[in-house]
Amino acid sequence: MGQIMLKKRFLIPVFLLLSALSLFVGVKEIQLTGLLQGDKDQWQILWVSRVPRLVSLIIAGASMGIVGLIMQQLSRNRFVSPTTAGTEDSARLGILVSLMLFGAASTLQKMLLAFLFALLGTLLFMNILSRIRFKNAVFIALVGLMLGNVIDSVTTFLAYKHDLIQSIGAWFYGDFSMIVSGRYEMMYITIPLIITAYLYADRFTIAGMGEEFSANLGLNYRQVVNIGMVIVALVTAAVILTVGVIPFLGLIIPNIVTLLRGDHLRQNLFFTALLGSVFLLVCDILGRVLIYPYEIPIGLTVGIIGSGVFLYLLLRSRDHG
């Protein structure tokens, strides 16, 4: 069954169906007949709210899945992701610092500092990873979660101290309800990054085999790893600034694809991106219909489902040694 789910002939129709459904689900009703009759109000809602939300969902799901796959490949650990490596927590700290330094910080200032802190946090985790002799996959994930909690505690402390806790609250939980035209365009930054990841896929695969193996093949190991970390940090910063934190997405989607399709990075990029988008669309639609006309933030729905899958992966790892 799992192999069938990761076939293009299954995933693509499901993706198209969910995308179409996403456009018509919401408090304000949109009907196909109204659109065909040229209803201006319905067309305005479609282009101002529903289409930007759909585009954001697709890009966020695809990009976060891919950066999770890159991190797992480079770290050689299936439990490493922006959620379990302190990347997301570091990006939030960067946003807080931008507000502390610049007051009403511009989007560019928030983006630059979020990227810088996300990159530094990820590199710190990779450095810790290289120094740990006990390479158990579960232990590494727990170390990353502890690092993220420490960074998150610093962020919360500074936010309370400078009376900014409400200002950064929007970036603690993923939420697409506020996505409208003019507030999601930063997501397009991730598209060239995804293309770059595809172009470097083979190099990431070699780098994932270790520094010594990479040197024997003439690959600049450190350069490739740094490029991968830059992609991870930029994508994470862009997604958090636009919609907030989406937990576990970069962890569970690459694992599902790898379990069902093997470790071929270049081939898995497409399926990881597509499955990530499908998963996020399902969670978003569920959040919109479960307590209609109210909405559950997607950070909550993804967190509940993602944490369940994460626990399953942990138990599976233990059972399989």
C-alpha cells in the first residue's frame, strides 16, 4: 500500500484534488458557478486569499520536506531536521533580536537576522554532532531537541524582559489563516533554493558518506556542507517569517519517502516535495473543517500528527536496532 501511495500516478491526482478543494474550503463560501458567472466578490476572495494560501501551503510543504532530507543526508541521521536540530528555534531568536535592535524591524531585517541565527544554530548542532562519539540516532535527536529548548528558553526570557512576547507570538505556531496577497511573496525565495538543492543532489549524496570518502572523490566536503546548511537556514527563515513554525514536517516526510523508496537523494527530492505539499494540504483542510467556522492553526494539526509519526519512527528504530 505504501509503495502505491508514493507512485506519481497516485500522488499527482491526490495533490491536484486537494489543491482544488483548498480553494473552495473556508468561512466565506466560493462556488464554481459563482466564479463562472463572474461574481466579483468571489473572484476577489479567490485571488486575494485562497490562491496565496494555496501557493504558500505548496511551497512550504515542498521546501521544508526537502531541507529535512538534505539535513538527514548530510548528518547521516534520519532523526535530524529543522525541528530536531535547533534550526527553527534559532530562526525565532533571530527574529526577536531584529525586533530588539531595530524596533519596528522591516521584513528584510527580520529575514537577514533569522537566516543568520538559523545558520549559526544549525552549524552549532552539526559541530556538536561531530563531537559526539555515541552516534545512536535517537540520542542525537534528543540532543537536538534539548539544544532547541535551550535556545527557545533564551528567546522567551528575552521576549518577556523586553516586553516583546506578543510580538513574536505569531512565529511560534504555524498559521496560514492570515496569508493574503502581499504577505506571502517571501515564500518565492525558496524556489531557487529548491532548484539549487536538486543541482547539488549528487554532491550532497557524496558528502553524506563522510569527509574522507568525499576527499577521495575530489569533492570539497566543507563547501558542499556549507551550501546545504545555507539552503536549510534560508528556507527555514522564509517559512517561519511567513507562516510560523511547522513542526516535524522536515522530519517525517523524508523518512516516509526514504523508507518506501530507498536512499537515492536525487530521485527522492520530487517525491519528498510532493508528499510534503500533500501532507500540509491535508492538515490545513482538516484544520478548517474540524471546528468550522473556526479554524485550528496548522502548527497544531501538523504537531499532533507529526509527533505521533515521530514516536512511531523512534519505536521502529529501537525495534530494528
